[in-house]
Amino acid sequence: MQMGPANTLQHFLHSLVERDLLDLDTAEKLAGSEKPETEVRYVHLKRLVETGTISAPDLARFLGEQFGLPVETDITPASFRPEPDALAGTFMLENRLVAGHKLPLAPEADPENPPFTLLTSNPFGTAAIRSAIKAIGRQTIVALAPLDDLDILLEAQRYGPSDSAASAAESARRNRPALEMLLDLASGTPVVAIVNELLEQAIDLRATDIHLEPNGEGLGVRYRVDGVLRKMPDRPAEFANAIVSRIKVLAKLDIAEKRKPQDGAVRLDIHRSDIDLRISTLPTSDGESVVIRLLDRSARLSTLDRMGMSPDDLARVRQLLDHPYGMIAVTGPTGSGKTTTLATALSQLNDVGKKIVTIEDPIEYRLKNVVQAQVHPEIGLTFAAAIRSFLRQDPDIIMVGEIRDTETAKAAVQASQTGHLLLTTLHANTAVSGLTRLQDLGVENYMIASNLRGIIAQRLVRVLCPACKKEQAISAADLAGDARYRVFGFVEGERVFRAHGCSRCAGTGYKGRTPVFEVFMITDEIAQAIGNRASQLDLRDLAMAAGMTTIPQDARRRCAEGITSPEEIFRVAAYL
């Protein structure tokens, strides 16, 4: 495919005027308020045909001359056979491309491997055309087709074959306008630029989530940075639906379905980082709300001794990992760093003499020499099913991303009984309450007592910005105004650091997060108490008597070190 003329709308309309295919007044009206540098998009070509300014075949012939491409003006089932599997359906719809074979095949063509013809009505989309040729991976001829004929082909593929060609065409024409308008907007330069800007800005700010929330006046935008949502400027209301559609297209979701929640994923290269996007949509009274979870696959793991653990907690964790078999659990709410802690532990255990297998949802860290699997419930690959399969893989260590149900809990405990070290996560507020969670999931006390080696609970606290944190003394007014100061053991005159805010931390006073821990070791005494159905309070007392430091105590330590502030440990650990 040779390169065509300059692809600005102004140049394109001027060329049509020079060929007497368009008069000057109409050209000026079509350009409207568009900037001179605006690129030609599908929506502009569509507008030319729908307004009757130029026929679809004439437009195709003109573009064929401009770009040096053959033109196929008679696209019928007898003359062209689409190959739906050649390209992803979403990609075809978004870029208005159809791949297939011209009929009849040329005498010299190999009937088993004939050349592909890639039909387009928008030769200005050169990047999409090159991507399609690369994806097809075989000899491909690019040809132009009249816009209307190509649209009917695309929609017939989207909605499936009808009883007759006529009914298929009618179905396509009937369902086409709203979908096309949304796709055109979602593929337009302003919308693509807005979505790219949202993603790039989120990466720059180290955001873990992007929240897009329609509010009736526009599209509200918030980023979760260091565990706290941060408000950003709203995006224009006229682009709200198109922005959501663009994101759904990226994640291969159904843009026509707005009545029920959808989930999807896509991997993108953003700022030279390999980023996984986990996308969730939710219908609301004002439109679809979207949350995007950002997972940086290029992020590097730290080591256990650089995670900020106290020397005592670090020694306990290493002691737990030295066990040849049994279960170790990490607890905490969503977003508290449980998976990172597990992956860091696995990296310490990882050597060529051990077989390590994991089942995760999703796989957040790629670990060398570790067999990692992703759950697929739709085909029966659940956490529990994976554990049972793992036992036939001769593993030494098993990591289960999360225990969510009774089947998984029992399968995990049984695996830890048979000579395997099993690491997993639970949703529980404290280490001791992780025991209660296992009991709630139907695991018998004697099974817990004999197989559980320990539970690590954690939270993430924000780290004070080193460029602007300010040292202050705890005052009498602080102690009198907030009882939490005394609960955490602060005394009048004690020196602490507080958040201030500067350009380096975007005025928040914090930059980054660090974990705080409590490590609950199952000693013989505690195992006996579990078997005797001791209460959470009694088990906590036994653990603390054996040297366990609680999350509030560990957070207090980090505050004394100047890593975080009193206000931050109150926010995270005051109610544990």
C-alpha cells in the first residue's frame, strides 16, 4: 500500500473541490469549526455519503486514485467471502476493516492458502491497516470498498447470518446508526487523546485505579493514589459516552450493552511500561461508571529485608518460610499489598531445587522458574480445581492467590497436609481473625491447628514526602483534642513528622506507601488453644505473650522512625 496525500481534513476537502466532486461552499460547511490540522476520520467520510454530497462508489474511486489502491465496487456474497477469524471482531468494527477472499479465486492461487484481501473504506487509517496486515500474517492485498457495502458486511458479521441476504442487509441497516455513531466517536482523535491522557497521567501519578463516574454535568475523574482517591478535572459531557466506549473497545467489551455490568482486561504499553488494565463497568442512573485497575507488569519486587519489617517480624517470617510443609496465610483488605508480600516470599523461596506452582487471579508478578496459572472459572479452572491438579505436578510449594470459598479452603488445607508448603491470602482484618475466616469457610479446628503455620496481617500506610515533611512536637492540645494520641502511646513533647505538601508530592504531603505488619506464629500452645475452640481475644493474648507485634504497634514504630505521620496511622490502624 503506497502512502496517500496529506491526511488533514482541509487538504482532503480541497482535493474534492479540485476534482469537481464538491463545491467550495459545501466544503466550508463540512469543515465547520474543525481545526486546519484535523485528520480525516471515518466520521467525515460517513458524513459526505449520508448528506448525499458524494456517492459511496464515487468516494471509493476517488480515494483509490489518491492512494493507489484497487477499488471493489461490487461486494456481494458471490464475489467476496469474509474470514471472521482473521481479525478480532472488535478491531474490525472499530477500524472498519473486513478481511477475506475475492471469489472466484485466481487460477494461480493456492486453494489451501489463498491471498487475503483487506477491505477498507477509510485508507487514512494507515496504522490500523498495517496492524491488520501484520495480524493476518499472510500475503494481503488492500482494496477500497464503498462505505455502505463495507458497513453491511461488518454488521452482518456482528449480528450473524440471517435467513437471506436481504434480511441480513436490512438487519444491519436497522441496527447500524447508533452503534456506528458511538464507534466513530470512540475512534475519533479527541476521544483517543483523552483516554491516552487519562492513562498516562495515572501512571505518572502512580495511581492504582482510575474511577470514571458520570455525574450529569460531565464525566467525573478520580485517581486512587497511595490508597486515597484524588479528584481530577471532569471531562466534557459531550465526550462521556465516547470515552467509556473507547475503554470498552480496548477491553473487548460489548459497547452496545449498557444495561448490565461487564468486566474485561487489556495489556498496553504506557510510558514504556507493560501495564495490565482490569476494567469493570457498572450501569448507573447517569450512565456507565468505569473503574480501571492498573497493574504494572514491569514493576520489580523488593526483598523481605527491604519491606520495612521490624527485625523481630522479619525473623518470624523467615522462620515461617523455613517450614517444609503446612499453610501460611496473608490477610488484609483489597489493596493492602497481600499479593506483593506473597510474591516477595516466593522469590526468596525460589531456587532450581524446588518446584513452585501458583494459581492467581490475575497474575500480577512474573516469577522466573515458577509455573504460574490464571483462573478461568468459565471453563472450570477455579482455585480449588487448580489445587487438585497441582498435586499431580509434583510441587514443593503451592501459592493460591486467594481462598474465597469452602471448596478452596478445604482443598488448600488438604494440600498442606500432604507434604507441601502452601501460601495463600484471606480477607480478614487481623491475623487472629484469619482463623475465624477459615472456620467460617468450614475448616475444622483440628485441621487448622495441625496444618496452619502462621498468619501475616498487613496494611499500607502512606510515606511522608521527604522533600516537605515537617518535624513538630506533640502538644497538650493534640492530646486533649484527639484521644487516639493517647491510645497509640504518644506523649506531650514527643517529636513527630507531619505532612506539609509541595510540588513533588502534588500537595498531599505523602509519596508512596509502606506496609505495616503483625506476624501470628502458631506455637504448640496456640495450636492447643485453637483445638479447644479458644476465643479470638484469648488467642490474641497468647500471641502477644509469645512476642507478636500488632499492626497498630508496628504503625506506631514507623511513625517514631519519621516514615509516616500520626494522622496516617490513625486513618489506617486506629480500629484494629
